[in-house]
Amino acid sequence: MRKTRESIVILMADDDEDDRLMAKEALEEARICNEMRFVEDGVELLDYLKRRGQYADPEKSPFPGLILLDLNMPRMDGREALKEIKSDPELRRIPVVVLTTSKAEEDILKTYDLGVNSFITKPVTFEGLVQVMKTLAEYWFEIVSIP
């Protein structure tokens, strides 16, 4: 497996179990060895980031260096979570990539207005998702410097 700043954890917020599993498998298929953690909605995402409840132990919930965010989730959607993340001085530097089924111009504009770093529409094939994971890892872990 290719080493890409192993210490950087990827945190994915997505309510769809199949999408989470496919993302994990695509990361493995792309030979990216970064650890990937999952939450199911915006409430859980903020609990994880703020170390609340089941995420209080930093050993079990390592701080992410990249967030993959679905927009359409129960309890708190991705737009609301993004707004909270980018308005928090301790969280706003974490790169957030929206990875969603939406292609709506309104979603693209709104998320960029809220401070998202990238907007990606989920590919329809597994091979497409593998390519997205490779590209994300190369860009975020090999090309750019992240805090």
C-alpha cells in the first residue's frame, strides 16, 4: 500500500451504510492506507469533532485531517453541520469535501458559501469511486499542506 501521511484520519459522515462500505472498499482498492472513520449524521459528526459522548476518548476517536460529508442525512444534514464546522475556530481549518448524490446548482453554491473546500458528486460506479478516492488522497495528502 502507498503511504500517504498515515496519521491523517479521514472522517466520513454519511447515513447510507452501503455508501460507507463502498467508500471504505474504494479506499482499500486505491491502496490508500489512511484510517477511515464513520458517523451517520451531522449530530454524530459534531459529537465526534467536539469529543462528546461516545467520542470523548481521543484514542478511540482520533481527530480527522479530512472530512467527507454527505448533504442529505437525518437529524442534522450536511449543510447545517458544515455551517457549524466552519463557524467554529477550532474546527474550521479541517478540509471538508462534500461527497453527495446531489448535482443541484443550489447545493453547490450554498456549500461553497458555507466554506466547503470541494464539492464532488458521488460516482455511479465503484471504479469511479476508487478513482475519486485516489485523487482525493493524492491531492489532500501529497500535494497540498493541511493544518
